Amino acid sequence: MIKDIYDEWCAARCCSKDSSSAIKAAQELISMFEHGVRSKDDLRTMVGTIGAHLLKH
């Protein structure tokens, strides 16, 4: 589930999966999952809200 959302995130941003932004997004997804976010839609929404911020760094 996390990999699917991560793949979607990268594709939507034309972002290489080994870029620093993608790695940060993966870390955030894992952290959210570890903290109890289990809904695919919730994870997708949450990582989407941080997406613009990550691509600036």
C-alpha cells in the first residue's frame, strides 16, 4: 500500500524515486503508517499536502 502511494506521488510530480524529495516522501509515508494512519486515502492525502514543500528542497 505504501509503495503504491509512493509510486503515485513520484509519478504525479515527475520525480525520480532516488531524489531527495522522493526519499523524504517515503520517510513521511512510513512515519505516518507507523503512527497509525492505515487508510490508503488518508495516507495519499497527507503525503499530497507535504508534496509541494518537499519538492522545494
